[in-house]
Amino acid sequence: MVGAGSGTTAVQSVVYCVASKKKETNMNAEITLCWLTLVLFIAACSRPGDPAGSPGLKRIDQASLQTTVDTTAKELLVPGALVLLRTPQGEVTLSYGTTLLGRTGPPRANTHFRIASNTKTMTAAVIMQLVQENKLSVDDPISKYIAGVPNGDNITIAELLEMRSGLYNYTDDPLMSSTMDTDPAKVWTPADVLAIAFAHPPNFRPDEKYEYNNTNYALLGLLVEKIDGKPLAQVMHDRLFGPLNLKDTLLPASTVNTIPEPFSHGYLYGSSSVALVGEPPYSAEVQNAARAGTLLPTDYTGINHSFAAAAGGVISTATDLAIWTRALVGGKVLDSKCQRRWLDSLKPEDPAKPDGQKYGYGIAQLSWGPNTIYFHGGETPGYNSKISYDPANDMTLIIWTNLTISLDGQQTANTLWVKMLDGIYKVSPLSPSPSPGK
């Protein structure tokens, strides 16, 4: 609303018109005036900038948010960043820097980038569509469909979706990062990466605990292909991208290591192991040289992401991801029964923190104060991103950066995401606040 004063005046005008219309000779003119006043009042209450309908949000201040993006990106030495925010107050796009070092080319909402593990939201959605078609059950053991999986008789599809299988994570093996650094165009098959995973003993027994793991989704990708009888890229297009008109979203063929135009290059200081396993940490010498501008990050755009596939191979844009995230969380991808099961899958990642971050079937949830947001992240050599939707406030927030990790080890998009939430919500996630009902 524009303000209590002007709002009250408009209401009083409508009441006055209705009460006094009998005293006027031209009743039709008075009724017309009343309706016109009412329409103007409603328009004033619903104009962009009014947070009505999203009680948890502040009035969106684009200039202030842009300052946060600029400041944060500079601190993290991010070459380029893009923030797309949609609320009942309207749409805001915030851009910083460039998509290619040495040239002027700011990121746009239609700029393609590698979404990395945000792909898992799509793989999980396809699995749940197969569930609603009675083609499989999340309670089935993976051994029913795929042979040779360690503990396969005891690992359910649900446990793969929830990151509770206990299998070794293939991207933790040093062979992955060393190959990316020396042979970035290498074509990987699901059999290749699963062979790496299965050469290691499981980390723990199935369902013993939560552990984020790309092996789980590599297996789920194979499962999709076996059940649907088509390549995963075609399945995703037919079931997700086509129906939602996501024209700029694709899972490229395994032999393709390019990105459609327009696209952003992706950067990382040091070895790809920094992005895959978070180590080794940057030395003081590297940090000082980078901050002085004498050391530039390495361009990792050309890495063939066939190693990720169902776990993180999709390419998209902020515009498409805003549509995707809202549709997925808003119940436009699954039927009501499967949507309920999908939402009910969320469990605390740390049992000691029941009100902390949760993970379910390819989706995470964070609650603070009266707010709850559904989200996922993506991290790969060259890119970092965050997709999120808050149904209660109808808030969609998509963020991507073209530097994976900052010199002090922060995931760049994640850092920016939390600062954006701080600028958007009345109750900041940066400040401790009571959980709902407490």
C-alpha cells in the first residue's frame, strides 16, 4: 500500500459516495465515480513496490541490493555475477562485471551457464514422475534395476535421492580433478564414474546418516534411462524442459563441451580439486598475487561435464531457472500425491539440529523465523549458483557467479545468496531467530 493516510482517504471517499448517492440527482454519475475511486484505490494498493501479499518481505530496494552485489563481488574477486529476483512487487535483475575477463560483457538473465548440482532437482523430479506413473517405487532397492552396486540390496531409491546411501562419492577421488586439469575435454560415461566410486568401500551403512554424494545421482540417471528407455537428455527435455517451455535449458550430449551463446566463461584459481573437494586451500602467496592483480584465475569453461550428467550436467539461464524452481516447488511438475511425498522427504542434515537445514528428494529447505525457503546449489569448476523459491511470499531468487570459490574458501554464489536474503526479508537469516511455534 502507498501509506495509511492515502489509503484511509480512498476508503472514506468510497464510503461517502455510497452513502450520499441517493441525495444526488445524477445517480449513475455518482456510481461511476464510486467505482472509479475504488479501482484507483485497489491499483494504489497493488502497484509495484507494495509488499502486500508477501508479509515476510521488505519493500524491495533495487539500488541497495545492487550495492550489495557490487560490494560482495568485488570482495570475492568474482569476474561476473547475476541475480534475478521475482516477488509480488515485481522483477529485479542485478548484474555485475563481465562474462569474459578482458572484455566488457555484463551477465544477463538470458546468459547460459553450467548449473552444476542444481541438475539434481531435475533428476529427482523425473524419478518422482516415474513413481506417480507406477513405474517404480522409492522403496525399491537399487539392485532391482542396476547390478553391481555395493550394498545395492539394502540401498533404496529414496536413500539415493536423500543422500543417505553411504556410497563413496566419485568426485572425491583425486583421479577426477587430475584428469580435468590435464584432459578437460575427456568424455566420461556413467560406467566410468561409477567404476571409480565402486572401487572404494562404502563410507557407511545405508541410511546411517546424510552425506552429499554425486554417486547417488549418477545411479539415478542410469535408472531413469533404464525405466524410460531413452537417453537422460531426451527424458529431461520431454518431461521437464519442453512442457515448461524452458527453451534455454538442456543436458548436452556427452561429446559436447561447449555452451550455447550467449554464455559466460567460468573461472577458478588453482586446480579443479578446489571446486570438487574444497582443497587444497589457497596459499598466502596465491591470495596476495590474486588480490594484487598479478595472478588471474584459470578459465575452466571448456571442461566436458559428461562426468556430471544426472548429478550436475545441465546448462541453463537465470530466466529459465526462475520458471523451473517456481514450477517445481509450486506443484506444477508433480501431481498432488507425489508433491506431498516430495515435500515430506525433507530431513535434517544434522540430527542434532532438527531446526537446521534439511535435504530431501533433490531439494533442500531452510527455515528461519517465520520464513521457509526451498533451494538447491550448484558448484563446479568455473561456476557457482543458487536456485530458490519461497511459496509463502511468492519469492523466487536465482543467483550465479563465474568464480567457483573465493580466495578465502567461500562458495561465491552462496555467500551472495545469504546477503540477498538479508536484504529481502524483514527477518534476516544472518540473525538468530526463534523457529516457528517456539
